[in-house]
Amino acid sequence: MEYKDYYAILGVPKNADEKTIKSAYRKLARAHHPDVNPDKPEAEQRFKEINEAYAVLSDEEKRKMYDRFGAEWEDYQRAGFGPNDAPHRSRPGGMGGGTRTMTPEEFQEVFGRGFGRRAPGGFSASFGDSGGFSDFFEAMFGGGMAGGAAGARTSIRPRKGRDVDAPIEVSLEEAFSGGVRALEWEGGRRIEVTVPRGVRTGSRVRVSGQGEPGANGGQAGDLYLNVTVAPHPHFKREGDDLRVTVPVDLYSAVLGGEVRVPTMERSVLLTVPAGTQNGRSIRLRGLGMPNLRNPEQRGDLYAVVDVQIPTAIGDEQRRLFEELRALSAK
């Protein structure tokens, strides 16, 4: 299995905390999103690697397994090991000789891919890319071997399916309103997932029972959607707040007036105070994005004033402006 350094992919040190990892992921996801790089076919592969790395490093349990077992962490997980476990084998000299901890390298050497050897009693095993030592380990030690004088078979314990991570991009409108999105999954299977209101880039949405099928009657794993909210042509999101640029004519900026401001639901009328400067932000309370934990609570909308200077004026307008300039100079 090819080893991927997830820390290097995200550009963070191995002791990076959750906040650092999330910040690096958001920055890279925005920079390498395929929609932002339509002329760079390699961006899609890079985007997938970034999501894969984040899916592991943002999950405490998966990160521990990755740090412990490296590229083979999923195989060890499927074999039933935890981040603090290590495989064991009998010491030479019989079954009663005790045990010692086996290193991951030794375990890979004995049970790894490409292994093929004949064991005592004529049993042989060979593993290629389509299999893995976890299947062999389950067969040998998971209760699936025949035993006893009567040849009785012990029962195989149900095993939960593996959780699966997948990237999903939603529009700002979907993040605002929430709703149901239909996805086509592996093998042409179609599932419907609910996009929660207020979801953000970096959010991880759990879809119960839509991961890999369980083994031996075990329940299916879960699907985790790693969310990216696409950039919007008009609104800029800052947490639960939004910013939007609003053109204001010169006369309204100087004398005061009213302008229409777009929101995520409808346009509203904003009163512009006299003497409003270009670039000023005017807050409209409660017209921002829903809060993910409490959707009834919303952020604010900031209307950023963009004063429009006339580019063509008539003779009478020029005369009046010159009079104003002369008055201001006194």
C-alpha cells in the first residue's frame, strides 16, 4: 500500500492541534477546489488528497490509528485493533510459552500483502491487492475455524462496517436554507442526505448507516460528508455573518437617502445617513446565516457602501459642483 503522509499533504506538523488542522484544510480546500481551478485537471486529485487527509486527521480515533500503524492503519482497524494495541504471537517452544508484542513491521512481514507460504499441516495463504491480512486474521482468530472432535464450527461474531468519508460541495443558498441532496454512491446506489442549516466549510455531517456494509450480519458503518461551501458571487461569509457591497449614488451618500440591500431571502430598504463615507459598513441585525447548533439564531448582514461617482455630467451640473467647491473652500 502506498504511504501517504497526511501531515505533509495538509502542511502541518505531527503535533498540530485540531484548530491548526482545520484551518489548514479550509485554506487548501478553497485553493484547490476543482471549480476554482477549471483549467488545472490535477486540482481534482489534489482536492481529493486534501479531503482524505483531513478525514483521517480530524477524527481522533483514526488519527491515533494512523500515527500508530501508518499506511496499514485501516487494515489493523478492520482486524479489530485499537491505537494502543499491537498484534501478538506465541513464543517459540509451544503454545504455553507465553506471548510477546509483535511490531507492526513484523506483523506486516508475516501477514502483509504478497505473503505466500505453506504452514504446518499443508495450509497455504496468498494475498494480493484485492485481499488483505485482515481477512486472514479474521479467519484464523475471529472464530471462523472448524474445531473440536465433532468438527463443530464456532459462530462468527457480527462486525460493524467501516465508516466512509466523502467530500460534498454545497452552495451558500443550500447552507442557508438546508434541505435534502440526492447523491449517487458506489455501485450506482442513490441515497438522500440532509444538509443542515448553517453548515460551513469544514463541517462534517454524519449520515447513519450509509457506510460500508457490516460483516456477518453486523450493522453498516456511517457516511461522513466533509463539507465545502462554494464561494458566492455577491455575499462573503465570515462565520455566521455576511458582507455584501451596496452601490450608493453620490447624492444619497452626501444628503442621505434610501437604497435596496439584497439578503439571502429578499431585498430590504436601508436608510443611508447623510455624509456616509465610501467603504462604510452598516449592520443589519439578524439577516446573516443561521447558526449550525441553533438555526433559529442568525448572524448579521453588513452592507458595505460603494459610493458611485458620476462619470459624465452636464454643463449645469458642472457649474453647480464648482459652486459647491468654491463654498467649501471659504
